[in-house]
Amino acid sequence: MNRSESNQVLEAPLRDDTSFKQVITLISIYITIQDRIIDNKELQIIYNYNSNWQELQNEINNIFSDSPDKIPFQKLIKELANAPKEIIHEAYQLFLEVIYSDGYYDKDEKEIIKKIRQEIHIDQAEFLQLENKIANNIKLYGEKEDKWSDDLKIGFYSFMEKLSPHKENTFSQKKKEILLNGSKFVKKIKEISEYAHYDLTLAEQTVEKSSNRISSLLDNLSSNVNKLQNAKRKDEDLNVFIDKLQKIVEENAIEQLEENIEVLNKKRRSVDYFTISFLGRTKAGKSTLHSIITKEGDDAIGVGKVRTTRFNRVYNWDNLRIIDTPGIGAPNGQSDVDIAASIVDESDLICYVVTNDAIQETEFSFLAEIKKKNKPVLILLNVKENIENERRRALFLKDPLKWKNRTDNKTIQGHIDRINEYMTKYYSNNFYKVIPVMLLAAKISENESDEETKELLYTASNIDEFLTNLKESVFDNGHLRKSQNIIDGSNVRLNSIHESFNEQQETVTTIIKKLKKERESFLKFLDSSNPKYRKRLTGIVDTQLFKLKKLAKDFAINNYELNQREAEIRWKTELKNSGHQKVLDDKIKYEFESIQSDIKNRLEESLDNFQLFFNNISFNLKTTSTFNSRRATEITGTLIGAAGSIIGFFGLVSNPVGWGIAALGIVVMLSSRLFKSKDRRIKEAQEKVEESLLKGINQLEKQYKNAITKELNGMIKNYRKAVDSNMGDLIDNASEINKLLSNELSSGKKQIDNLNKAIVLRVLQHTNHLKFEKDIFKTLKEDNSILQVIRDFSSNKITLSSNYKFNQKTINTISELIQVDFQTTTNQK
């Protein structure tokens, strides 16, 4: 059905079942992509429901590719709302069957059902009954007949292996084929799932505890902000800084919380399966590989010709869940890292497909992201050779494995060496395999009618080595791989949270240290500057009063004969006319202002230093730092009010009483005139007048200097108090944030250690060093054989201290299995 045809159906009221079936089909397609995955099990259910789904192929493709021509979801819902009750019941049954087909009800699927139910009514009891019925009848695994003959054959081939060593490979291969392709393999997948559910419960509880702590951290941060805002002392600038500092921690916490939820959802979705993800650049051969594995054509699930970079595709192969990602590097597609991130948390094994004609370093750089999650990787080297031409194919079939075995200048070893070089750089270990295949040979063999040629082509492809390797890995090590995905995958996530908060805690600690350093530096400056400032101020007094003393001497020489009243009047006139008081007051005022400016500049320098530091720390505020010269202005102006103190100082020393001191006792000094020569009497009179004036001037000097000391000390004290209070508040609030982060780090470390122990327990169980049931909880609580597990995530190393002894072969095997440098120390009793 083309666009115009489908619109014609929707533009007219729907009355027949066929039209409603089309609408229900398209709504189901929308439901399918809610979890951002196109799952062939879901599509098969939809297409079984509507056998004429091909009529809607264009509309389905439009939805898959998010075309602007797609029929809007809301329009489809409104059309279905007009359907009869039995049709609505039929629709909900299909919707729920699609949702539950993979055994997991995704949160986004719940959300879309919620939206549908808001528009299309169904009785709550009817809906729940329908949901329970479907949920309880999920069939996760394809059944294979459990033949008694399989057990008999396995026993026979095992016996013959021992009896006929020269034919060991033959009997071993036959036994392997039964184990990997029959009911035993299905049983193994079910066993892996049973173990996985216990591991998931442990991971869920641990991650949920982490989420609860993060939520508590957010609450405490919010409480911290409220305390600051409700404080009696209001400082908007301080509030802004603390608020932004806390916002940084909050944003990180919220991000970690959301990722916790996402990781758990992916673990839940994949818990019942062993999941293998195929990654590779566009045209690397993933589509061909899909066709070979499933034995189906490209259009088997209705999306083969849809060019979309939006969704991963999921299909099942012998009860293995395969995720086929969009081609890396496709035009307008996701980045390598984004594609890897979309599948890494639900993948138990990652298969990366590369081609011999395009092995470049850029193809491998994204694997560093895979390595962070400690995921096992298998490299599939697809060797391309033109064998589609019949003559070339005939020549190729004369020696079909020459491409793989040749040692001349066309050997594939050079390609493998280059892969190893890039893997060493980005994957950081050698615990992986490179399997060469020729996918085109396997693809051509599917359509070959001649059985001998068909067999030669399939053998030449080497695809069996790859497929057998995959299944062997699952059969032999599936339990441990799955535990690694769930337990260790969750632990890698928790460690990422731990490192994130640790980085922030270190940054906040550095901020606190810097604040304390700048505060102490400034206070030290104030203390060391006080004597210097006092010397500068008193120096002004000394200089100006020295001139006043000279004036007093001249006054005594010229006015010694005056009586007291006349002398006081004339002296006051002399003082006024000389301008000494104004000059001295102006100079002291100017010096105080200069001192204030000096302090302000020093404070601005201190805060500028902190601003420069703050702008260069490992995270930024995303806005301009609140530490700027405005804070210095506030402190020097609004908070200190030092200029008012200076005014008070001049009010104290610049008044008649203050300067009147210099005029006291003049008459007394002129009262003695008897028994002296005239010159002697004059000299003594002048000296007495000068002495009396100097006495007053000295008292004035003392008064000035005492006032200066008092006011300077008061000003310095106010500066100390304001700076200490403001920076102290910053330090206190930052310290509170630091405390919250420290508590999270302490609790988080214990949980990480617990999961480290859990994965080591699974390792010991796998290597038969320790025997316990599937439930890991009891063993985790009661086991005393593991003394310590030291995990270095950055260097990908685990060191186990235990009561067990390991030979080097076992250590190497464990290292290869869990993709970690595994080391042990044995407790010597």
C-alpha cells in the first residue's frame, strides 16, 4: 500500500475488520521500536496476525526509517478508538504478545501502552487478565526433541575417543555436533539463564542500593541549599557559588542515576538469553552473515531492504540472541561509540566483523569503549575475493582453502598482524581470537545446486570454524560469560560512578584547600601590613606636627609678652591661618583611602587567583565564575564600611577640644619676671611659652596616634571578620558537599568490593575450586576462603588472595575467560 492509498483508508471512517487490522498492524510496528530494537520475534507475531502485511510494507518501512511520510502514531490511535469492543480486545492481545515475546516489558513499552489506554478504553480487569495470561505463556526457547539416542551417541563417541586415539578428532567432532546442535544446547542455554537470574538479583539489589544512595545525596544537597537560603545573613553571591557547585554534583548524580536504571533494564531484557552482538562497518558482511546463520533471506523479517541507521536488529539463532547493529560509518548514522554503547550492556559476547580490504586504525578505536565494560570480543576477518565470476570460481575451487593457508606475499597473516596491532592499542589485551572466513563463498553455496560444489564452497568459507567457536564458547563458558556480563558489567558501572564522584570529591577538596590558602594568605597580609600602615600614618603626623612645632617656636619668640587671653586668641588664629589642621586631616584621610585601596587590590588579587584556579579545574560551571572583583567591592564597601570609620576618626581629632590642647598654659609661662636680666627673662619667657605649646602639641600628637591605631586596628579587624566570614562560609558549605561525597565513596567502595568477590566466586565455581548451588547470595555471605579481592579497573587486573592454589595454566585460562589479568596469592597457614 502506497502513501496515498493508506491515507485513503485512514481518511474515511473504518468499518471493516480488514481496515482495522491494518491500523492494529501499524500500531504494533510502533510498539516494536519503542525499545529501539527491531526484534524478529516481535515482527513474526505481527506478520502471523496479519498475513497480508506486505500490503503495508511501505508504511512499515516509513516507520522503521522515521520517514516524514509515516502515518503519525496518534492518528492511528484515534482510528482504532472507533473500533468495536472485540476488535479492541484483539488489538490489546496483539500489543501484549509483541511486548512480552522477549520476556521483558520495557519501560518505554509500558509508556506507549499507557498512551494507548488513555485514548482506547479497555476495562482494567479485562486488561490485567489478558496481560497475566500472555505473560504466563511466554515461550523463550525454541524446543528441540530431547532424544534418548543423543545421550547414547555421546557416550559411544566418548568411549571411542579413548579406545581409538588415532581417530580422536573424528569422534570428538561427532560428539561436538550433537552437543552444540541438539536439545543439550537448548538445555545449556536454560541453565545459563537460571544462573543469570540469581546474578541479576544480586546486581539489581546492589545497583538499586547505589541508586538509593544517589537519591539520598540529591536530597541532602537540596537540604544544604535550603539551609543556606534560609540563613539570617543573606549574601546572594555566596548563594550563587554554592548553588552552582552543588548543581555540578547534582547533575552528575542525576546522570549516574539514569544510567543505573538504563543498565539494569538492559540486563533484565537479556537475562533469559545468551546474547551475541555483531558490529562492523557498512558492507563488512554482517547482512551476509545474518543470512548464513539464520538460513533465511535478507527480507526474512520484513526489514531486509530498509536502510535505517536508527535501530539494532535482533534475531534468534539456535536459542542464541543475536543483535545486529547498524553499519558503523554509514552516512548520517550513529558514531562508533554510540553504536557500541547501545549494545554493550546487554551483550555477553561481541563479534566484530572486519574485511581484509579495509583494516584501518579508525575501525578499532571505538573498541576502547568496549574494553571499559570488560566485554569479550571475537574478531571475524571476512576475506573478500571475487569468486562470483564462474571462471574465477572454478579456479578457486581447485584449492578452496588456499586463501587461508597460503604463505606467500598474499597471505592473510599480514591482515591478522595489523588487527593484532590495533587490538593491542585499543583493546589492551590478547585475550581474543581472530577467525578468518570468506562469507561470499558461504553465501554462494546456499544457491548452488551441485552438492559437491556446494560442499566445497561451504568448506572454503571456513564459516563452520566461526560458528562452532561461538557455540563452544557458549556451551563451555556460557555461565561465566553471563555472570561476567551481569555481575561484572554492573560492577564496571558502579566503579564508573565511584570514579566520577571521586573525581568530584578530589576537585571539591582542592577548592577547599585553595580557599583556605587564599584566606590565610590574605589574613597574613593584613597582619603583616598593619605595622606598615601604622608607620605610614604616624609618619604623616610626625611630619606635619614637626612643622607645627616650628610654628610654635616662632610664635613663642614673637608673642612672649602677650597675656593669656591675647596669646590664646593669637595662637588659635595662627593655627587656623597656617592650615596645619586641614593639611594633616587631608593627608591622613588620603592615606587611609590609599590603605583601603591597597587592601582592596590585594583582596582582588587573591580572589582573581582563585578565579583563575577555579576556571582551570577538571569540571566547569558552564557559566561565568562567581569569583570576581565584585566580591572584593562588596567586602570593601558594603560589608566593611571602613570609610565610615575614618569619618569617625576625624570627628574625634578635628574639633576645638583636640586642637585647643596646644593653647593651654601660655599665661602661666609668662608670669615670672623678677631677678632676671632682660635678655634672660625674654629667653626664659620664650622657652616657657614654647614648652607649653609643645606640651599641648605632644598631647595632640599622642591623641592622633592613638586614634590612628584604634581606627586602623578596627578597620583591619573588620576586613578580617568579613573575609573570614565570607570565605569561611564558602569553605563550610564546600566541606559539607565534600562530606556527602566522601560518604558515597565509602559506601560505594564496599559494594564494588562485594561484586568483585561475587565474580571471583563464579570463577572459582567454574574452575571447580569451589562448589555451590546456583544461588550466589548464601555463598557470598558465608564464604571465608576468599580473603581479599583487589581490583584495578584502570589496568584491568584482579588479584585474588585466598586459600586456594592455582597452577599457571589455570591462571592463564581464567585470564582468557574473563578478559582480565588474573593474579593470585595463597594464604600460608
